[in-house]
Amino acid sequence: QVQLVESGGGLVQPGGSLRLSCAVSGSIFSINAPAWYRQKLGEQREWVAVIENGGTTNYADAVKGRFTISRDNAKNTVYLQMNNLKPEAPALYYCHASVRTNSYALWGQGPQVTVSS
């Protein structure tokens, strides 16, 4: 059973950087189009970034130019590098992908990211 296990959340000052990791249990090639979403308290979950199977990346306008999604196939891991973080409400960042064989949706556990001085 494929699972997504995240790490890397925490507290960071405005303007700082943080990197989230999403480790795929099993092969990264067993999933399609890994992506990152975030959810602030009291708000709906919003899409942040995606990396397609061919390597093409896309970003939400709110993070474009500051966040970078990448993947390391040898480590079966997807990353979200977040730079120049802005002070805002804490958010849970979720890794998402679908299983290639049956399109079943997978979600990570959603570590919290807090940007505050």
C-alpha cells in the first residue's frame, strides 16, 4: 500500500526558508503528478504546486517565484522549497498524489508551517 509521509514543517521568520519533504513508501513511479496543497485555519484547502510525471511544474500565483517543487526519483521523495516566506496564518501543508494503477488519492499528514516573528 503506497503512502505519503511528510516532514519538515515548523516555525520560520518572515523572509526565511523552509523545505518540506514527502517520502513515497515504495516507488515514486507508482504515483502520478505529486502536488502540494495547504490549508489555513478556517479556510478551504488550496492547491500550491504540482510536478507532472514528465517534470513540468506549475504553481499557484500566490507562491510563484518563491516556492519550488522538485522530485528525487532515487530517494522516492518530492520536495517543496519555500523561500521568502510571508507572515500569515499557520497552514497545514499536504502532499498529494494519485496511485497510477487505480487513481486512488493519497494525502500526507499535513505538517504545520508557521511564519511569524
